[in-house]
Amino acid sequence: MPGATPKQTVEEFLRPLRRVVSCITTRILNVRGGYNPSEEPHTVFVGDGLPVALGGPGLLKLRLVHHYRIAEVPDERGPWKVSTAGYFYALDDSRDRKIIAYHWHPGGRSPIRFPHLHVGPGAGCQREDLASAHCPTGRISVEEFLRFAIVDFAVEPLRPDWSEVFAEAQRGFERWRTWP
């Protein structure tokens, strides 16, 4: 999302994410690291960063951590833009066992730099090779992940207009992203 100042740019980036998150939990998005350009990525997370209980028959918990950078851009997206620097989105079972997690950590210590999926013990996976695998994926947006939780894992939305909120946020995300 573009903006005239770094702070305005971050607020424009957070606005649709806050609306999307409000569709599945009353916990709010928090920012760590501030609103100014930095070598180190800033972080957005739900609540206090611990798993958040979600409504629905599966008694699932959400973990959502999204890293971003603020960059000056000399084009129609500028003068400032937020860009994704990595993410960790997961659904856990009621015993805090990972069911499924999407990761992308291109700047981390791990040699795995591509976006990937993990299938955890909460999914009942008995294959050790699958449990330790980094299944390649494309990059996943917060909106795509949370829609997946509602549609495929029966997480109960808190808002009757959740589908419209997600569609609007996804359109904005797709308009401003710099990767296909």
C-alpha cells in the first residue's frame, strides 16, 4: 500500500488486515518495531503473539506473524511502500499442536528460503518425512490464509460480511503487491 509518509503507509497496510482479522477474532493486530524505515523488518501479530482461540467446531487456534519493511519507491506506488519480508501463519489444534503452517523466511537462519507449507502432528500425520517436509507453495497473503481457515477448517466468522471484507482486502493486496 502506498502512502505519503512511512507512518501513513503502514496505517494503510494495516487497515485491511485489521478488518480481515476482526472477522475471526476480537484480538487486535499489534505492531512491533515501529513505523519508520529500518534495516530490520517490522512485525505485525495478533494479540500478544501467542495462539488465539477461534470459534468453530474444530477448536482451532491461530498464530499469525507477518514481517514487513517500509521502503521509499520512486514510482506511482510511492513515495513510500510496505513490502512483505516474511510470514508465519499457522492453525493449531486445541492442544497447541500444529495442524498446518505456511512459512516464508527469506532472510532467516534456515537454508529454506522459498514459501512453504508444514503439516504438523495436529493433522494426524504419521509420516515423518511429511512432518519434516517444506512443501513448496507460492507466497500466501494473510487474506488467503484466513479465508482458508473459514472455508476449509470451519472457523466461524464473527462478522456476517466477512466474505465482502476479505474480497475487498484481497483486491487491494493484489493491486499493490510487487510479485505475481
